[in-house]
Amino acid sequence: MAASQTSPSGPLTGIRVLDFCSFINGAYSAMLMGDLGAEVVKVEPLSGDLARAWGPFLKGESRFYQAWNRNKRCIALDLSSPVGREVVYELARSADVVIENYRAGVTKKLGIDYATLRAINPRLVYCSSTAFGSRGPYRDRPGYDPVLQALAGVVHDNVRFSGNVAICPVAVSDYQASMLVLAGVLAALLHRERTGEGQMLETSLLQGVMSVQAQYFVEALECEEEGAIGIYPYRLYETADDRIFIAAATDKFWRVLCRVLGVEELGTDPRYDTNGKRTRNGPELTGILQPLFRQRTTREWEEMLMQAGVPCGAVNDYRRFFTDPQVTAMEMNPVVAHPLIGPVRTVGVPIHFEKTPGAVQRAAPLLGEHTLEILDQIGYGARAAEWLDAGVVAQWGERANEITEQTK
């Protein structure tokens, strides 16, 4: 059964969020707040969130955009126009949170910077999430997740896991920055609850990509490191038909793995009986283990190792995992009704609350889908037709669908 526009539910019910973000960073944070009950208004330029142009498409709607923008209503405005600013200022009066991911200086040009909106609403929690932050020599440098992965060592360090220098297809810095936005906003809301004060907070893809690999960014300044880096075995192995990841991260798991592989003597061999020794002798051990894994299929190994209690995982594609019984049991693949696409299976709410559960209430909005509804709610319903004719606002079915098509 597809969910569609149910009543908000969750611990953030009553919180109002303005989302000025394109792509993942920030937009995903606002979506999670919507999952938890917040009322989220996505303010898009007339050309739309730039993610709308990223394929593949479902009846003309970007699949990427669907992933980061459910549980939001959308108003399409010309943010550079006096009308666009007037509407934003009216929305800001009753907002609790603003999230934006423009490059440094852009919000000031648009007149939606923190100083301007704070003057309208001193209780506002305002979060800026950029690529490199607002200070330092890179403040004006554009960046996407793979750029940060390359700069921060993720690409280089992939060698230890797969043998190749490679970009992780998961946008790790984007999603982590979004989690930092969510955590920061919630902390700022708690501070406001205690003191009545709003405030500005900031994070970035740079801070996101560093925080998810904090173990690598520890450097002693007065002594040398000892021991080899890493865990072994903690890597992919080829099987008779595919690959499997083995995460025997402790000496106990190592001994159990050796027993399952039929080489129990390796488990207590003094050359390999501790992680430090195994890591130092990794290439040698791989030469021993890899031929053994090729003797059975991935599914055979996974079943044997799971029964023995060894952490492991078959190499799946995301479509197969999406229908995994454990995913279903965790309610992580619900179906939501989209007004154009129809039923859409999507990722579920990733946090479960005992007393205030969140919900997938609505699919990602069409460009300008709620423009008239939102204008009417803030007292501008009588001027909507005039503004539509002037081309400073847009609604789906008038200009927004044509503009969306032009971006593809």
C-alpha cells in the first residue's frame, strides 16, 4: 500500500524548515527532518534543484531527486527578484530552521544570508553546509563528493580493501555532512529551547569526509607510529563465481575463519595469531587464502561463514539488497505514492522511535507543486496569478514543468 500525504508524525512535529539546497548535502538533512515530522518547505529557483537534471528519470522525474527530497513541499521562486525575497522573508518569520548549501557569499547576494534572516526572526537556527567551509584559501572553491574523496585519502586508501585506487560510489562526504547538519540543527534547537536564542552553524564536505575516517587523522607529534596499519583479513576475496567480503577483525574470528576454510592450523600459527602479525604478512596470507575461497561459490561461503559466526557479506547489487528480507523486516523499503510516477519504492525512515515514530508521508515534490498552496498559507494567494504571469514564481502545470524539461 503506497503512503501519500499522511499527517506529520515524529518528534519534530511542529518544527518548520526552509530548505534552499541543491543535490545531496543539506537537502538530505532536511528530508530526514521531514521524516521525523518537521514541516519542510523546499525553496527552489525557477530552474529547480540542479539534481532534477540527473538521470535516470522516471516519467521525467530524476530518481536521484526522489531519494533526497521526500516529505517536503516545494515552492519555485525567482530568488533574485524582489517578489522572491519578499516571499522568503515571510516564510522565515515563522520558520525554525534554514538550511542552505550555496558557495560562500551567494546567500548575501540573494539577500537570504543569516544576518538578514536573523533580523526578521532572531530565534532562527540557520545552517550553512558548503564544500570547503567559509574560511581559508578554498572558501570559494567548488567541490563535489568525489573531489573531497580524492583530496582526503578515501580514493588512495581503497587499495587496502580492493587492490585498486577507486572512487567510492557512495557520496560519503555528502551524506556525512548532511548527518552533521542534522546533528548540529537538533543541538541548536535544544539550545534555543533552553535559552530562547537562535544561532548560525556551519559544516562542510571537508569536515564530513574527515569525520568519517577519523582513525586516519590521528598524528602523534613527538613519537613514531608502531605496527602496520589496518585489519586482516578485512577485504574482498574472489570466489568460484563472484566475490565476498570477509571481516574477521579479531583473533577469535580469525581462528573460526581458518576452521571453516579447513586450515585450522593457521589460526594459531605464531606468524599469524595476532592482527598485527596478519597485517604485516597480508600479501603472504592472501596468497594462501585466495585459492581456498575460489573453491566454492559466494553463497556457499556466506552460508558456512554465517553459521560459524564470521562477519562476511556477499557482493550484491543495490536492487537485490532492496528486497532482502532483513531490509523488509526493518521497514526500509516502503512504497510511497508519487503524483506523476505512481507507486515508488524508497528507503524507509532510518531511525525508529518507540513513542514518536516518523513516517514517509509524501514523495519528493514536483517543481513548484505547492507554490500556490504555500503562497495562500502565508497571505499572498490574491497575488499568485499576477506573480505567475510575471514569471517570478512557478507552479507545476504552468511554467515549472517546461523549465524542468529544459534542464535535461
